[in-house]
Amino acid sequence: MSVTLPDGFVWGVAGAAHQIEGGNWNNDWWAFEHTPDSGCVDVSGDACDSLHRYPDDIALAAGLGFDTYRFSLEWSRIEPEDGEFSRAALDHYRRMLATCHELGIAPVVTFHHFTTPRWMADRGDWAEPAVVDKFTRFCERSVAHFGDLIAMACTINEPNIVSLMGYLTGRFAPGRRDFALYGKVNEHLRDAHRRSYEALKAGPGDFPVGLTLSMSDWYTPEGGEEGLERARAMHEDFFLTPTRGDDYIGVQAYTRTRIGLDGLPMDPDPDGPTVESMGYEYWPQSLEAAIRHAIDVTGNPVYVTENGIGVDDDAVRIKFVTEALAGLGRCLADGLDVRGYTYWSLLDNFEWAEGYKPRFGLVSVDRDTFERTPKPSAAWLGALARANELPESAVGA
Ligand code: BGC
């Protein structure tokens, strides 16, 4: 028995500029990767050369049967210096959008996916209040140039990861560890979402706009409930609450967060399965928990804008997605408004501080020739997308 999903449910694959384009030397991440002691395993270099090969990538995604292709704009290409906009870069992204339409796949555009131009980074990156105006202006200029071709937009991808990893743990650009700064950055990101949301709605085109958030399932031993609530409120609800009334909320879930009795994150359960490349728990149940929490807090329609696993063994990927989709199916059975599922990622790509080791892709990429080779999971998930069905083994799970 299989379960057919509601009409209009969309299936997608995703990527992000810095992780696949290559040569994004003019942003804070490139600078960070090249900083000794940053902890980065690799530099992004040519990435997947998608800057030039995007027609192949879009054709691959469309050919596999997906409805949407999610990609991000590289702010540092479109605005290489403060206030200086590149007509050529704007035209490039317009061509990408047009290619999606020509190939029959709907483009989902992310306006900020972790990277900020160097000129903004030099002024303090997300810690500098002016970033809100600067980011809004970038959104206005971009949407004016190609808003008519956008099918759906995300303002800022995982603002809670930008602040947590960039300003608290120091694992991501700009590598800061400062609690006071972290608080400020959160505020700027939240304000930038609100302002850019309005800017995108005011521009040409008529498409849903939302925020995509990193979410998880949360666990604490008995007695830790208060600490868990505090941590979740800071990491998730701070960003969820102000999105109430947005067109949608984008849910992204990969693993579980464990909070100890001291209110701080704990290591993964030593007895449970882990995703070795990422050092976190194998926890497909996170998707269901995240969808339910996002709807509880916002009341918005949900699109799953990222879910996936970074493993070499493709059979494990199929198992993980099957289990995650079972949770999505339970949400639908309960009448929750979930409108789509996007797998992260189409390609094996630059996994930030972890470099090229984690393989999230449905498609592998030869690091010397950039040749793309679909894995079995690509055809498997594409077939579900075409049929608009949950996998048989997920039903009743
Ligand atoms: C990010 C992606 C990343 C993925 C897998 C999300 O946090 O949006 O850029 O590659 O997770 O770790």
C-alpha cells in the first residue's frame, strides 16, 4: 500500500551558491576558509563549478522528476562592493531562473545562505546594525531584476545557525565566540527577515515568501525540562514567533539536540546510531518533531525546505528519508498543513567547515572533472516525486 499525497504537494532538491558555484572569493566564508586555525577541513575552491554547469544541474533535477529546484543568490557577486551592483551577475541569476522555467521545474530562491560580501564582513558582518538596510537594499535590487520569474522565495536561510555557529561556537564564518554579539546578531537577522520580507512582497512577481529555520527534535533527561525550553526558545522560537502570518515557514531538520541538566547541549547518546561525517545522532524522527513545533508556534503552512543525510552508503540515505517521510505522513494524517518536501542536496558539495567529506547528495560529483553521477537514491526519490507518493515502507511506520 502506498499513500498518495495531496494535489499540489511539491518535491524538490536544494543547493546553495557557496557550496556549489565555485570561486566565491569575495565573501566572508572564503576568507574564513583561508584563515589558519579556522578549523575548516577544506577550502571551497571550484566547488561543483555550478556557476558554469547550472544548466546541467537544473536539467538533472527536472529529469529526475522533481517539481522545484532551490538555489541561493551569491550576494557578493551581485553587489561586489557597497552599493555597486553587477548587471552581469543579476543577468546570470535571471538566466538561471529562466532555465528552470524552460526545463519545467519551479525555481525556489534563497536570498541569503550563510555568506556575506567581504565589504560587509569588514564592517562587522551581521553584528553591524547597518547590515539590515544593506541586505534589504540587495533584496530590492535583485527582486526588481528577476522577481517576475521567482516561484517561491526564502529571505534568510537558517539565521539561527548563522548566529550560533558564527558568533557563539566560532565554527562558521566569521569565527566569533561572544555571547553579547550573538544576541545582537540574532536581532539583526530577525529584523532583516522582516524588512526583506516586505521588500520581496513589494517587488515584481507574486510568490510565497518565508524564512527557513534549522530545527530539531529536542531531548533532556528528567529534570531538564526548563533548560530545554529555554534553549529551544533561544534557538528556534526567537525566529519562529516573528514569522507568524508569513506565507510559509521553511522547516529544516537533520538530527536531535540533547540538553543536559545544566541547560547546555550534551554529546550524542553513546548507545545510539550516529552520522559519522557530521558527528551527530542519526535521528530521522527530527523532521516530524520539527514540523509539529513550527506549526504550534507559527500556525503557518510548512514546507520542508531541507532534510537529508551526509553518508557514503546510499542505502542509509534511502532508509533515513523513508523514516523521515513516515513522520511527515503522520503530520498530514493529523491534518497539518505541510505543502512540500525538499531533499538536501542535489549534489555532493562543500559542507562548510566539514569540507567535502560529508556526502549529502543524490548525485555524486567527481572532484577533478566535476562529472555528475546520480546515485540510486536519486531515481528512488525522483520516482516518489513523480507519483506524489510516500514510499511503501513509510506507510504505517
Ligand atoms: C544548511 C546547508 C547544509 C546542510 C547540511 C543546513 O544547515 O542550510 O547549507 O549543507 O544543513 O548540513
